Amino acid sequence: MTTIKLQIPPDLLAAVDRFIEEEVPSASRTDAMVAALRAWAVGNGLMLSWRGPQEPPASWPAAANDG
């Protein structure tokens, strides 16, 4: 995996933290952001599905077109 530095506005970071708290309390911010980017990529047709080496935990919500 490649490491990048990303500055996130406070309102977006709060949303990420809220997602973690409500959906996957054991997740790290990094894992949550990677999952969000994957969901975006799948939702926009840039990836076919979640399936792959970095598949999210089964407890995480699936992408809308994951199937």
C-alpha cells in the first residue's frame, strides 16, 4: 500500500469519526477512509466491486452495486 498525506476539513473528519463510531467501532480512520474511497470508486464505476486484496470486514456496509 502507498502512504499519502491528506488534510481533511473538520466537518468531513467528524463524519468519518461518526461513521466509525456508529458502524465499525474497531476501525481506524485509515481503514474508514480507504473503505470510503473504495465505495466511491465502485459507485462511480471505476472499480467493479469490493472484491480484492483489501476487502473490507464483513460487518461494513456494502457498496450500492456490490453483488
